[in-house]
Amino acid sequence: MSPDWPLKAILLVSSTKRVAGGGIIWSRTTLKKSEIPELKIKRFSGPLRNRRFVNSLYNFGPKEKRNAYRCLDANGEGDEGLEILYDVEAFENSNPRWVAAGELYQADMLLTEEQWASFRLRKAIVGENFRWTEGSDGYPLVPYVFQDSVDRNDVRAGLDHWMEHTCIRFEETINIDQPHLQFFIGGGCFSFVGMVFQNGQTISIGQGCNSLGIVVHEVGHALGFFHEQSRSDRDDYVIILFDNVIDGRQNNFNKATEKHYDVLYDYSSNMHYGQFFFSKNNKPTVVTIDPLAQELIGSRNGLTHRDTLLANIMYNCIEKWLIKCGISSDPCLNEGYTGKDCTCICPPGTTGHYCEQIVHDYYAQLRNNQSEKIVTEKSITVESPLEIGTSIFVKWIVPPTCTTAKVTFTSIRLFTGDCKFQFLNVRTSSSDIEGQVLCSTNVSVGDTLTSDTGIIITMTNFVNYGNSQLILWSADVTFDIIPGCTPTPTPTTTHTPTHTTTPTPTPTTTPTPTPTTTPTPTPTTTPTPTPTTTPTPTPTTTPT
């Protein structure tokens, strides 16, 4: 049975059958846009010496390669019938360093000589000369043409996505004597940054670049966006592990001074690098300071609220909509803004006509439903089926003051193949940024993890379990008292997540009244009832 992955690279081996003489017959299910892969049997030594892996390598051009494996035992049966999808590399990793138009900056951006020489790198380029100009209706207009056999439907879907969430219009044209985008199949996925030429500029949507998120990402560059993790304030949100970066590619992680119009940093931005981008050793290159955000970076799921907020500020969309709606100033709160239909576009986690009520933090709906922050003793059970395709989630265990957190594994049934297909990354101290990788080969029932500061377990999974219900691993979380330690009052209460610092009703506006009363016992006098109780405990209670 073929797995139901919402990805282009789908396992073409729909069944395996052992026949006399030891041969194996495959029946293939081919898919639109897929190529019949070369099938070969890989032999392994050590613990895998009695197993064989049927390996199918998908190559949809240089940018998208995915491996699918099915593990066979001596009888030709599958290892619990599991199929695995493994992303060999993100398009940023496999894009060439140079293309016909010049060197690619940060893997997928072309810069003009003027940009290379004069501007300090920015997430959003400052200066109206890099903005697309307005059409006859007063809204920004981006004309475009198709140069060759680029997939027009995929490109149009990406452009429609931008038009749905902003006031920017994209219009196919035959007039090439004006600034316009030229979509073509180049040697990868890349774009110039902002509007840079008066007679058109190329944007490559090569093979493997056709997903909505990638098209939206490259069009974002063409509109003037840089990568999220290049913001000047990124050190408050992520740590870059330069020792793990491919030699010569460290400049892809350059920090910039940018104008981001007071839009908050967004882990889930469509413009953010993923955790393994440009890794030379399969270790992370980007680690989030908020542990629960690790699963969010590198998403290519389309525009987030903060992506669209930034675009709509950059291109004066909100101002135009306010004028059209006859509203003198934007009434929307908590990062909300007035949209084209004259109502507030509210960020995730808020509700009310004016986004005035905060019900949970910005990322709660985006997190895997297995991610959680654990502050009381409990048992953890991780079961299949996990999310189809790749899946990442985080267990963040935070010990109360004067206790040591202890995790004791009570069952282990992780995938028995290569560790890169299913593994736990474990961090037990704030100085241990990389963490230790645990998989079926190096963790057993009864093994323990301990820490006085906290334990972060990030599970990455590429195994498709179908509908099989299996306990993959379980553990008991306990907190042992540290002898002789005296708890100090409430330092831990301030340890709440960064993005929930906004109080419940109208948090952005509340700080003004009576600044004299604030210096005293802030948590008690502030209008918000016990801000500590809000976001910390249960990111998991809200399903993703």
C-alpha cells in the first residue's frame, strides 16, 4: 500500500514480494511529476547485517532529492511495514554558489552591484527605489512573464497566496519594457531582492522548487524580504552553531542591521532557515533559544501573520485600507491590523473584534500536539501514528527550584534502521547547545537523564507508521529534592515564554497608566491576573 504523504516524493514501491530463488518483485505506483526511481538493495554490516534495505532515490532535479527505504528482514518482510521519507537536503543547501546572473547570497538571493557594494544587509530593504511601484488603482503592482516551461499553475498559486494576504497585485503582461518578474527554470530556486531592474529581472523556480512555500519564499525575496534569521536582533531568538556549518558557507548566516518595522521576530516565518541548513555533519546549525520553537523554524507552509504584517507595512497596504474604510487610526491590538474588508486581521492566539483578548501564545496552534513544557511529575508516552512525513516535537522538562529533573526510559521501540530516520536530541544543560543524539542503538529501558537546569528532548521522525498504533518510547519524569538547597521566592515565575509577555486585555496599551505604581510589585498590581499562569504550562493543550 502506498503511503499517503502530502509531498511530491512518494514511495513508488507499493508492494514487495519474496519469490523462489531469493528474488524480489516490485509493483510500482507512479505519480504525476515523479520519475521511476532506480531500485537497489543496500547491504549493511553490524546490527543490520541480517537486514536489507530497499532504497529508492527520487531526483526531481538538483533541488529535491528524497530517499525512501523499506527495511526487509531475512524472510523478505518489512520492518513493521514502515516506509521512510528522508529529505536529503533543502533547496538552500543544494542551490549552486554561482548562477549565470552572479553569486547567490545566502544561497538563494541575487544582489545587484549597488546592493553588494553599498547597503548593509537587511531583512526588508530600506528605500522606495527597491519597492514595486503602484498601478493605476493605487495599489502596488508586480507585472510578470513566463520565460519557458516553468510550472505556471504552481507559480500562480504562490502569487495568489501573496495577493490573498496583502494589497500587492501580480499581473501577467506582454509589455517587457517595464520592471517585471521573469519566471524561468534555472539551476535552482533563487531571486533578486526587491525591484532592481527597469527592464525585468529573473526569478528561478527550478525543478524541485514548485511547492507553495518555496514559490512564496522566492517571491518574498523579489518583494524585498531577506531571511528572518539575518535580523540584527536574531541573537535574542536563535543561536548559530558556526562549527557545524559547511566550510565557506558561514556568510549565509551573516547578521544584518535591518528595518523590520517593529514586527516581532517570527520562528515560523516562511523566510526562516531550518535547523540543519548548511550542516556539514548532520548536526544542527540553528538552535532556538525558546526550546519549544525548534520544530517551527524552516517551515515552508506559506506566509505567517507576521510575514503578511511586514509586507503590508512595507507596501503601505494598511494605510491604504484604513483610508478606503474611512478609519482614522488602526483600532486593532496585539499585532492585529485592519485588512482589506475593514475588519481586524488578528494573529494566532488572539480573539475579539479588535484582537483584544489573548487566549494563548502566538505559536501554540503551530506546534506539534506532542510538544509540551513539563513542570510537574508525570509519565511521557510517545505513540504512533505520528504526523505523516517528517515530524519534530519537543518535551521541555523544567525542574522546580531546588530539585533535579530526572527522566527514566520505561520502554523503547524506536526504528531499528539508520539513526537519521528517527532520533532524540537531548540537552541537559544550558551550555550543551548541540545536545546528544539517542536512537535505537544507544538508549535502553532503564537509562536516565538528569539535570538541575532542565532537560530538552527533541524528537525528529521520518518514519511513516500508517495507522499502526505503537508505543515508540515512554519515560517517567520525576523531580528529586537537592539536599540543603533553600528555595528563593519566585525567580522561576518570571521564566515564562517570551511572546506571552503581553497581558490579557489590551496588553500593548496597558503599560502607560500610572508608571509610578509599576516599579513596586509588578505582577500583583498589573491588570492581568497572574500572568505566570497563562502560557507556561500547556502549549500542548491546544492541538496544532
